[in-house]
Amino acid sequence: MAALVMLSAVLLGLFLPSSTADSVLNGGGTLYSGESLNQGAYSFVMQPDCNLVLYDSGRAVWSSGTYNQGYNCVLRMQTDGNLVIYSNNNDPIWASGTYGPGGNFILVLQSDRNVVIYSCPIWATGSNTANSKGVVIVKRGHNDTSIAAEAEAAALASDEPTNRKIAMVTNN
């Protein structure tokens, strides 16, 4: 059965205000040693010791466990959806295991402290406008207009830009 998932518009890089642009790593993007994604009190840091660490107000809450497995490592959000840490010798030392068919992927450090990889929509009309209140994404082969209509109504429920929603219909 299809499930309705409400996501903030910033998750897929839509309507990104400049203040949240540093919390996103697009597919093909790279975080070099010492660089980070930031969202409020949260930082997702590619450290010089090759450990990828998520900090909450300076306190580590997650790490890749790759401490001292190289130096000056690079984190890549690959176009196949896999998030990979490469050593200074360009050897992969950690991966998210999320590889798949090539496409558009985005890594987001969310305002809830979660770091998530999202994929692009499979199909769209391309008729959206900059002033739209929300977007409905329906998984390929699932054209349930009642769910899409419900999702669109929920997405249009607020006029406040910070509350804009994307409704995504997925198959469980």
C-alpha cells in the first residue's frame, strides 16, 4: 500500500534559502578534509583524520569509525547514490552502501539532526513555478490520484514559506 510521507521542501533542494544551502551536498559533490555541512547546532564534518563525524553542539553523536585510516580523506556523494569516504590514496575506506542506478541524489543534514540521502523524482511535468506551495512526487507505476490529491492538499495547507511541504508517495 502506498504511504504518504511529508518532507520539508528543503530536503530535495527546492526553495533553498541561502541559510540552509550549507546543509546540502549534491550528487557529485565533495567534502574535503576539514569541511562540513552545518545546520544550526549540528555539523557533519569530514575530519583530517579521515573520520566522518556528526556533532550536536560540539558533542559527537555519530561517526563513520574511520579514525586514522588515512589522512586528508575526501567524502563524495556519488551520482550512483553511494556516500563514500576515500583515503588520500583514493582507496574507499567507508561507504553508505546506498549505490544504485545513476541519477540525482542529495545528502541533507536536516534540522532534526538526521543526515539523509534522497533521490530525485522519477518523472515530472516540469511545469512547477517558483511560487508553488508544494510538490507531489508519485513513484513510477503508481498513479493514485486520490493519494496525490490528498498529499497536494496537505502541501498547500500553509502559506508560510518555512512550512512548505513536499508530499512524496512511495510504495512500502
